[in-house]
Amino acid sequence: MKKAIATIGMLVLIAALALTQLGLRDKDVTPGLITERLARIDAAISAEVDAGKIPGAVALIARNGEVAYHKSFGFADIDTNRPMQLDSIFRIASMTKAITSVAAMTLYEQGLFQLTDPLAKYIPEFTTMEVISEVDEQGNVTATVPATKPIRIIDLLTHTSGIGYPFIPSKVQASYRDAGIIDGLTVQKLELAAQMKLLATQPLLFEPGSKFAYGLSTDVLGYLIEVLSGRSLDQFFAEQIFTPLQMKDTYFYLPDEKAGRLVTLYNNVDGVGLVEHEGSGTDIEVNDALYPIVGAKTYFSGGAGLSSTAADYARFLQMLLNDGELDEVRILGRKSVELMRTGRVDWDGDSIADFGLGFAVVSDIGKHGELSSVGAYGWGGAFNTVYWIDPTEQLVGVYMSQARPTRSDMGERFRAVVYQALE
């Protein structure tokens, strides 16, 4: 029964009904997609649901400032047959990073810092840093040397600070875990300031600015926002980004009246299939499967903490595509957006894509080997969410499901089935 319902694309809503919700109202411009080819997206996502690879999903495409596709598939909760809705709320994990990066740039535009400033100028705990020189067979740090360069704010935005992640295997992983450094998703009574000051006592993977390593740099950036603004990160986001952009369903911790719209988080267990997440058993420790609706609700992770809807996040992305403005509300200046979406470091090791200030940027579509455009930029979230912005095609894509680990690569394939539908 579930497969039959999923296959017909349960609770589908055509783009015209979504226009008012998203506020992308340039109705004089064609969406620029071939209607019959959009049906291939339905078939591809429905097949993932039918195969038991994902519980459900929401997909959204906007082109030329107008919503061209917005549909839901499958289930928000399999056991209760709760259907996926267009306004279902997902844990977006590292899709939080783009919002934190934009928030930091709004302070940069106010003249509160220079991107090349040392981080320690504002957070003195990062003044004296050590770089790992030796680890033992168990992964314990056995020797360090003094860093010869400071961590700069731009190093946080580009993940070239030398700061890692507890869940990613590296020379610093054991040290982080022994010290009590978290990935950012917690129901415990922890606060960002204390965790970031604790992180400052840990050694770096390499000299700041010398290479790319994905890590807690954006969490540090979030703390910098708190220091410079004098506000908590959740308050700053609400006042400076969510309220101006009418992102009414994006939070660090969901209010009680919206908790029922949170999609259940699943593990994809070998030989069993989708099993409701219990808060452990994966590489990223979530502490409790009911995050973000239970717990102390005191930790605001700029790298991973937000939950949102596809529609809300699309409004944020459309603002970026519009060079910092949406519905006559300007969040960033166009030159700031231009800098952010310009590749700065080779993050994947083979020049297929670069990393700008908060995003991966396609630098060579030939080497990339998939449908895209030079200059398209985006990222994803650990629980099976993904987005991208293509300035050349005036295109925004958002795909949200909710499982880790997952046997589905629909997030990556979604881009291909979108591009094939372009007029």
C-alpha cells in the first residue's frame, strides 16, 4: 500500500500554488522548464521510496524567480503512515553553514571586522595555537609544534583553519572526543561559548590557511557572530535573516506548535532497511532522535543546528541568487555575494570544485563530469538534504529527505533530473 501511494507522488502540489508561499512572484518570466520532463523527477524520487531507500522527500525548483516544481513524496513517519507534506520540517545539518556564513558577512558589511583579521583579535582564546606533528597508533596526539600563522576569519569561512570535526576520522579526532568536543547536535545543557573556548585548547590539523579540512570552523564563526553582535546566534538569525526573509519555519529548536511537522530521522540498516534513529549508532552523535524538539535547547550550532522546510530554504537561496535581495529586502550587498560564490581553495583535491566563503563552487564542468554550470554553488546536510544555486541558469534546487546512513544517492541524482528538464 505504501509503495502504491508513494509511486503516484502523494500530496503533490503544482508550482502555481507554491508561488505565494515562497514569494517569488515574477510571473511575467517563464519558469523555463519542460513540463513533461519534470515528470522524470517524480519517477526518480518515487522509485527511491518504493525501494525503501528513503522514507519520503520534498523537492523544489525555482527558475527565473518563479517556482517551477514543489512536490512531496512518501512518508514523514513510516510507522504511523504520516504523509510527507510540502511544509514538513527537516534537520538540515550542514545546510546551516550557508546561513551562518551570510550572517557573518552582514557584520563584515557593517565594518565590524576584516575577513583577513586574526580570529584572536575578537576571541583571544585562539591566540596561541599548536599544530599536530605526531600521533601514535591509537590516534592520540603525541607531539605538537607552535602554529606560525594565526587563524583568520576568512579561514573559518573556507574551512582552512586547521579545525576538524569529531565525527570525521583525522589526527585530531581522538583528542576532540577526549576533551568533550561535540559535532553540534545535542540535547545536553551546553552553550556555544564554552564549547568554542574548549575547542581553542585543541591542536590544529595543519597551519591555518594552508589546506582544506571540513570541520567546526563554522561553529566558531557562529560564536564570533555572538561576540560581535552581543546577541545569541538564534536571536541574531531570527532578527537579521529569518524575519526579513519571511522564513517562518526555520529554527534551532522547534516551537511546540510545529513539533508535529518534524520528519522522523532514520538509519538505513543493512539487511533490515529503514529503522527509526535512536540517537546513536551512526558516525554523527545526535544524543536523542527527538532533537530538535527535546532537551536543554541551549546550544546554537552555526555548523549544523538548524531545521527548516524546502520552501523556507528556497527563499534564502533565492536571496543569494538575486545578489543579496528578495522582495525588496536586502540582506547582503551584491559584491559580498560575488565574493562568497567565488572559489578560493581546492577542497576536493582535483580542481573539480573550489570552496568559496561558505559554499562549494563548480570550477570546471568537464572535470566535474555531471550536469551543472561553471559558477554553480551549493552544499548539503548530513541527514540527506542538498541544495544548489546556478546563476547562469537562474536556477535554485532543494532536495530534502531524512536518513543517515542512507543507501540513496537521490540528492546527487536530483541535480541531473532537474537540468535535463531545462528549456
